[in-house]
Amino acid sequence: MRKLILITMIAMVLAFALVGVASANGGPHGGYTATTDACAGCHRAHTASGAKLLVAADTTALCFTCHGSNATGSVLNVTDGVLEATAGSNAGTALNGGGFGFYNGSATTSSHDTSGAATDAWGNGGGRGVASALAGGASLTCASCHDPHGSSNYRILKTTVNNTTIAVAQVDEGAQTYDSEQWGTGQSNICAACHNDYHITAAGSGSDVAGLAATGGTAHRIGMPWNGDAGTAAYIGMGTANPETSGFGGYTLPLAETGTNDTVECQTCHLPHGTSSAMTGFAASNGSVAGDSVLLRLNNRGVCEVCHQK
Ligand code: HEC
Ligand code: HEC
Ligand code: HEC
Ligand code: HEC
Ligand code: HEC
Ligand code: HEC
């Protein structure tokens, strides 16, 4: 009996914690009460304009009614990649995800195509540099990555993406201010759900010719401490400056916060929405996507120099 009471108490504490998580989603995304008004912001029962009874033509168009340029529904303007003027003291700060139209005031040079036209992702089972169809032939929209009804994940990222279960935690934030990255170790799992062949985590993978030939050749390791495993920094040829706190030449890169040995995630080098980085010279052609900046955070190969400082 005492055991049962204890279990009931634990269950109640857990239930309370979950409610807390849901209400941290912000805006109309989740934490709904039994008599919520939120559904009516996005759905109409008899007079909707788009599929799934949406008040806009499609999912992405709906998101932009609140998250587009000068939209009044949210301070998060993902078109221009900034916090809107109404965000108060943070107004004008670049968004952590980048921008779909502009980033840092310049037009984007690559972005995830959320128009509904894209169906194939690089490294989705066919090897790196090869694009294959998403599960069920689905097309990429904002709702491929985010759940408009809220989620237990960081930034309402979906718990199932491309048929893959995803858990990505939010760390260190407290009040949501959207002015610094708050993702933790394992954030790469969201990218790996569609680009799994790029998620190479074994030490020495950059020289593992035989082991990785079948998936596209040797690959830069992901998910390791920024300066390598203990004792390997000199061998790899690392700079001594922490890329997140000190950086190089005025540039920094975000790392997953783990307290010590902060780790490298896909988002250390790439922005999830879009970037305005310029690619010239040797950097102009990127793997499979010629003449595109492949969502890289910094111009050319600035990302390499922040860590290796050659
Ligand atoms: C912020 C906008 C938004 C709000 C608020 C919202 N929805 Fe949705 N809902 C969507 C979008 C967008 C889709 C389609 C997602 C997609 O493209 O896969 C959707 C899809 C659905 C679906 C289809 C199944 C699914 O989950 O894809 C149901 C049912 C649904 N919503 C019910 C509700 C109810 C009930 C509420 C209120 C509690 C609500 N929605 C609030 C945006 C919203
Ligand atoms: C009716 C307006 C409205 C619509 C439509 C809307 N949002 Fe939001 N969204 C908000 C508000 C409000 C916030 C909270 C931030 C703020 O106060 O501006 C928010 C926050 C978010 C966040 C941050 C969540 C977090 O954990 O802090 C994401 C991600 C997001 N929205 C994605 C979407 C996507 C994707 C769609 C389309 C499916 C969408 N939104 C549609 C109003 C909206
Ligand atoms: C490929 C997956 C993916 C797609 C597609 C995507 N997002 Fe995001 N989004 C993310 C990730 C990851 C973050 C967290 C960025 C960070 O904190 O570093 C994010 C963050 C956000 C935020 C919070 C502000 C910010 O930039 O941090 C909003 C709002 C948002 N997304 C809306 C949208 C809308 C609207 C669309 C469609 C036009 C969209 N997202 C498409 C992955 C995606
Ligand atoms: C839901 C599936 C999905 C997820 C999740 C996803 N992607 Fe993609 N990604 C795609 C598809 C489809 C394309 C090809 C169409 C396009 O360019 O948007 C693509 C394209 C790209 C490109 C090439 C873009 C260009 O046009 O140059 C890069 C780089 C990329 N993704 C990186 C990432 C990273 C980093 C993450 C995690 C933050 C991520 N992706 C998450 C589906 C996904
Ligand atoms: C966030 C820090 C960071 C960034 C950014 C970075 N690297 Fe590395 N790099 C490392 C670490 C740590 C290792 C060691 C990986 C291991 O343990 O196998 C490494 C390994 C390497 C190796 C040796 C691979 C081997 O196995 O022999 C080369 C070459 C390399 N990086 C080149 C690059 C290039 C080119 C770029 C830019 C596209 C880049 N790195 C960006 C941290 C970084
Ligand atoms: C150390 C920096 C770095 C990290 C970390 C990183 N990438 Fe990349 N990524 C690049 C560079 C540089 C390119 C440009 C092409 C090249 O050099 O291979 C690229 C290109 C891409 C492309 C475009 C297709 C292609 O082959 O050119 C995709 C998709 C991609 N990366 C996905 C990912 C995913 C998923 C992760 C995490 C599992 C990730 N990247 C982590 C630096 C990085």
C-alpha cells in the first residue's frame, strides 16, 4: 500500500512536470485547456482555406501569418531571421535558426525549402551526397520539424520526424528569450532523422577510408568534444581557443552545453532555417549542391578555422 501511494505521488509529480513543459512552448503551441480558444487561431470547422481545416492555404503559409516579416502574431520573424521590434530589449537580435529570406540583413544564399516542393533529403539512407525520398514521399514543410500543437522537445521540435523518434532537450534557459542557443547534446538527432548518413560519430572517421567507403568516403566526426578526446588535440591539429567563448578572428560557433567538453553538433556548423553566408573560390561548389552555401554559418570555410586555426 505504501508502495502504491509512493507510485501515485511520483506519477502526480511527473504529470505536473509534463504540464510545466507543455506550457513552456509559448504562444498558441500547446499547453491547451479543455476549453481553449487556440484551435480557432489556426483551424475553422466549416470555412477553412486549406487542407487540415487550416485558415491559410497550407501549413507553411499559416506559420508565416504569425512568423513572417512584420507579422503581429509573434516576435519571432523567421523570414528576416530577427526578433521583431515588439520583442523589447532583444529587438533586432538575429534568430538562432537563421532566416528563410534574410539573415544578418542580407538575402539568404541557402535555406531548407519549406514550400512543399522538396521531397528528397541527402543522406536519407542512400549514402552521403545522395538524395532519397522522405518517409511516405512526404514533402518538407515547417511541420516536418515542428509540432504546432506543442512538444516536450526544444522549440516544439516534433517527437517523430521522418518516422524516427526524437528527443532533444532544452538546457539552461529559464524564461524563453530566443537570443542564444539553448540546445544540448543530441541536438544532431533532429538532423539525423532525415540525413542519417551524415551522422558519423566514431573517433578517427576522418581517416577511416575502408570503413566508410560504402556511405560516401571518410567523414568529419560529429558529437565529440570541440577539441577532440582527451590528449588528442595536438595530434588532430587544434587551436587552443574555445570556439564558442573565444572563437577566432571575431567569429564563434555554438556548442551543445554539457558543462565540460562541450560537444560539436550539426548546428555547430549549420543553421537549421537558412543562411546568408557567401561561398567563393574553392568553397563555391559544395558537395552535391553546386553554387549553394549549404546552410553553413560562416563565409567560405570560416567554420573550419574557428576550431583548427591553421
Ligand atoms: C498554431 C496553429 C495551430 C493551432 C493553434 C492548432 N493547430 Fe491543429 N494543426 C495545425 C497545422 C499546421 C496542422 C497540419 C500539420 C501538418 O501539416 O502536418 C494541424 C493539424 C491538426 C490535426 C490533424 C492531425 C495532425 O495532428 O496533424 C488536428 C486533428 C488538429 N490540428 C487539431 C487541433 C486542435 C483540436 C487544436 C486546438 C486544441 C489545434 N489543432 C490547434 C496548426 C494548429
Ligand atoms: C496565431 C499566431 C501563430 C501561428 C499561426 C504560429 N505561431 Fe508559432 N508562435 C506564436 C507565438 C505567439 C509564439 C511565442 C513567441 C512570441 O511570443 O512571439 C510562437 C512560438 C513558436 C516557436 C518557439 C516555441 C518555443 O518552444 O519557444 C516555434 C518553433 C514556432 N512558434 C513555430 C511555428 C510553426 C512551425 C508554425 C506553423 C505550423 C507556427 N509557429 C504558427 C504564434 C504563432
Ligand atoms: C529542418 C528542420 C526545420 C524546419 C523545416 C523548420 N525549422 Fe524552425 N527551427 C528548427 C530548429 C532546429 C530550431 C532551433 C534553432 C536554435 O535554437 O538553434 C528552430 C527554431 C524555430 C523558431 C524559434 C526562433 C529561432 O530561430 O530560434 C521558430 C519561430 C521556428 N523555428 C519557426 C519555423 C517556421 C515558421 C518554419 C517554416 C517556414 C520552420 N521553423 C521550419 C528546425 C526547423
Ligand atoms: C524532415 C526532414 C529534414 C530534417 C529534419 C532536416 N533536413 Fe536538411 N534537408 C531536407 C530536405 C528534403 C532537403 C533538400 C531540399 C532543400 O534544400 O531544402 C534538405 C537539405 C539540406 C541541406 C542542403 C541545403 C541546400 O539547399 O543547400 C543541408 C546542408 C541540410 N539539409 C542540413 C540539415 C541540418 C543541419 C539539419 C538539422 C538542423 C537538417 N538538415 C534537418 C530534409 C530535412
Ligand atoms: C567545432 C570544432 C571543429 C570544427 C568547426 C571543425 N573541426 Fe575538424 N576536427 C575537430 C575535432 C575535435 C577533430 C577530431 C575528430 C576525431 O576525434 O576523430 C577534427 C578532425 C579533423 C580532421 C582529421 C580527421 C582524421 O580523422 O584524421 C580534419 C582533416 C579536419 N578536422 C578538418 C576540418 C575541416 C576541413 C573543417 C571545416 C569543414 C573542420 N575540420 C571543422 C574539430 C572541428
Ligand atoms: C564541422 C562542420 C560541420 C558539421 C559539424 C556538420 N557539417 Fe554538414 N557540411 C559541412 C560543410 C563544410 C559542407 C559542404 C560540403 C562538404 O565540404 O562536404 C556540408 C554539407 C552538408 C550537406 C549538403 C550536402 C553535401 O554533401 O554537400 C548536408 C545535407 C549536411 N552537411 C548535413 C549535415 C548533418 C546532418 C550534420 C550533423 C550530423 C552535419 N552536416 C554536420 C560542415 C559541417
